[in-house]
Amino acid sequence: MQGMRWLGSIKRRGWLSIWLLFAVILMGGCAGGSPAEGEMEGETVPDDNLIVVGVSQIGSESVWRTANTASIQRVFTKENGYFLIFKNARQKQENQIKALRSFISQRVDYIAFSPITERGWDTVLLEAKEAGIPVILIDRKVKVRDDSLYVAWIGPDFVNEGRLAGEALEECLKRQGRQEESIHIVVLQGTEGSTSAIGRSRGFLSVAEEHKNWNILEQVDAEFTTAKGQEEMERLLRKYENIDVLISQNDDMTFGALEAIRKSGKKAGEDGDIIVISFDAVKNALKLVEEGSITADVECNPNQGEYVAEVIRRMENHENVAKLNFVEEQVFTAENVRERLEEE
Ligand code: AHR
């Protein structure tokens, strides 16, 4: 059985060499002749002993995403025994599907990808399964009819993150003595249909439902980007005069929203006009937690590359692999943020 798998692997890697050689010849004929960004990591034909991993990343929409990509690229190096084929989908599901199909035709050993949204993956994942290529999900999940279409998922507990944000708001309102006051909330959500936006919304709403005095004025998709965060917050500030709280589902949108709040002449923070609760806990946001304009930042741990490598290591050794693998996270407030800032 093991011998069969090994032979299969050799066969796959042989095909991959031929495919890459062919691609290099083709590209040599094109203007400039350089490979598409990040596709071959500067390498032409990989060493047959390396484990070939095809990774499709969503894009570069946020500081968090850049850190997530870096954690993958740090781990899947030649020195560690891997050949990484990395593709950036630039926020388009169709690009991710294309990337997955190219990994299948290249007969990589493993596919790992962070699905932009949960739906629409059944067909391509079935193609991977039929080709005998294990698929590992990073960060976000997929909703498929058959869960055996992927071997494992590694990522954060997004519902819990949302709950933690709700609890942070409860604590802040308690400190302010506003538990009975009518509280007006706006929510900047991440990409519609993504696991992170769905989970964070669900978790926060589960806490909000316990408070009859919390009124959610509007929840709006701001795509996890600074530009959209600013645009939507400007619109919300024009539409509602009484916003007490902003829940912003990532730090990039928060940066944009803070700019909108500043431009409107209002002050963000527990001692200001609008309480701001954010997600991700990237360094520049943690500085704002310390300075007071963000009251709490729920961490989203981007360092998932090591976890993916551990799943692959276990599979190579024919060990059991857990289907769901959660990364560790915490909440940062003015009370504990200094310690984290000093670590970075
Ligand atoms: O899926 C994780 C989310 O995606 C992060 O919170 C956000 O910054 C990213 O773009």
C-alpha cells in the first residue's frame, strides 16, 4: 500500500517535472520570459525528493493576509523538504478554481488553500479527490456536500472571536455604567459569504441578543479593506447621528473607519464618542489599543503555515489527522497589550 503510494508520488512528481519544463519553454517564448508572480519560486524543475505543495491564497487584501502568506512561505521551503507553488487569486474565486485545476494537472502532492467564500467548491474538490491529491483548507472553510473532499482544516474559531468581541463590549459598557442605556451599533463585515465574516457576525449576534438595549443599526460588507471601511463608515456617519459602537471585523477596515470618524469631528475610544472593537490584532492596531482609540482587538492568528506542515508530516507518516485544527488566539485591551507589543 505504502509502496503504491510512493510509486504514485514518483509518477506525480515526474509529471510535474515535465509540466514545469513545458511551462518554462512556453514562457521562454513570451515577452520577458519570466514566470507569473510567485508561481515557481524562482525554480524550474523541482528535486524529486521534495514534497510539492500547491497553495492558492485569496489575495493581499489585509495586513493579516500578508502575515498569513508569510507564515506559509516561511515553512514550505526547499530547506524544509518542500517545493511550493504559490498562487495569489487577487480576490477572485474563479482564479482560485483555476489555480486548483492547474495544481491538479501538475499532479502536486498536496493542495492547500484559503477559500474566499464557503460555497462553490464541490466540483473542483471532487476533481482533486479523483486525482488522489489531498486538500487542506487554511483559515476559511468550505460548504460542500461531501466533507471527505478535504482532509483537514486549520484556522481560527471565528464564532468564538465574535463572541469575544461581544463580551469585550459588555465589559466596556459596564465600566462606563451604561448597561441599561440604549446602545446604537454599526457593524463593518468582511467579505460576504466568507467563514470569517459569517462566524464573527454569528458570534457577536449571539451576545447582542442577550441585550435588549443593544440596537444594531446596520451591518454592511466592507470587504476587509481599508478603503471600503472608510467609505462605508463615512456613509454610516452621514446616515446615523447616534452611533455609539463600531464593530469592525478586521483591522484594515478599522483603520479606514477611524479616519472617517476623525474626519467627522467625532472621537473614537472609550473616553470618546464611539467605542471601537476590532479583529486581527496586527501591530499597528495594537498600538491604537494602547493609545485608546480601539477598545478591544480580538486576535486572529495568521501563523498557520506550521500547522499545515504538521498535517502534511502526519500524512506522510500515515498518522491520523484531525479534521478540524484550531489556532490559538486571545483578546487585547489596554490592560494586556504592552506585553504583546514588546514581543514583536
Ligand atoms: O479570514 C480571515 C480574515 O481575512 C482576516 O480577519 C482578514 O484580515 C482577512 O483578510
